[in-house]
Amino acid sequence: MHIPDAYIPLDQAIVYWIIALPFIIISMKWAKNELEEMKVPILAALAAGIFAIQALNIPIGMGTSGHMVGATLVAIVFASPWAGVLVLTLVLLVQGFGFADGGITTLGANILNMGVISGFVGYYTYTTLRRNFSQSLAAFGGAWLGLFVSAIVCAVQMALAGTFPLVPGLKAMGLFHLIIGFIGEGLITSIVIGAIAKSRPDLLEENRASGTERAKEALA
């Protein structure tokens, strides 16, 4: 899903940078205000894990590939989509500048797709499903939809850039990420969130917030 430099005209790439930049800035403000010192190692571990899983690319034709993203996982752990934006921004910066994985001019589009769209769609799908379903199932649904929607948006961007036709692009990106979302993104996110919830529930910000609220009610 990483878009190389030549795949989007510079004028369009600038537009995506302009859209992504406010999200990047707000995610940094989130980190300054909400990221406690004890949570930094967790953030770093998630960033390293996402860097690793994104290295598993599956060629899907037309010069592009499919892979997992991880923004929803981060957003669920920290109970904020801004955490997903921050981590994916850092990961994509390292990949782009250090490993030539994704373009520099198109970095705004990549952050928009994988950090903003995947993180926000995935997290708010999770919180909606969480009202009626288990934590693991809600995490699966959120991660799957976040990945799928970001892939569809990427295909539309490629069509607007004239890189490949819209319908074949939607079929290729949509179908492969539909599958990757089920057997990769959704499943892994569900397993990880379920494992954390059982072994270290205190690491999930959602559980920490619920515990604080219960404590306040008990003291009231």
C-alpha cells in the first residue's frame, strides 16, 4: 500500500500533505499531553512490530502490493486514534527515508491512508462494535474495516493520479486487502488485544479508564 514517488503527480501529493499535516501535528500534541513516560516503551514496541509486519508485502499487480497496517491496534491499546497516526507517521518516515519503502513526496498520502484513515475508521468501528460484542471481536472488526477502507482510498488516489484505472484498481486493492484484513490485520489485532486483556489488562487504556471510573464511583 506504500505509494512510491512517481505514482502521484507532485501537485496531488502536496494536497495529501496539506490534509495529513494537521493530523500529524495534533498527534504530536496528543503525545505531549497524554503519553506518560511508562507508556513510551509500549509505543516503541508497537512501532517496531508494525515496522516488521509491514515488511511482509504481497504483490497484487499494477506495481503495487498489499500488507497489514497496524494503526487500529495502536489506537485500541491507547484508546485514541491519534496514537495510531503518531506511530504510523514515525514508521513511514523511517521506511521512506531509511529503506526507500514508499516515496518522500507521497509520504503525506501514505500517512493519510495508513495512519489517519485506517486508524480513525478502525478505532471508531471498534468502539461502536464494543457496545454489543466482545473486545476481541470488536478489535477484529475494527482492524479489518480500517485496513479495507484505507486500501480503497489508496486505489482511488491512484486512479485520480492516472496510475491505473479505477475499477481494476478497486478490484485488486479491495479484494487482496479484504483477504489480508481477515487472515492478517483483523486476526492478529484480535489475538493481541485479547492476549493483553487477559495477561496485562492494565496496558489497555480502555481498561485503565474503566477502572478509574469504578474507583471514583466506589468512593462517591
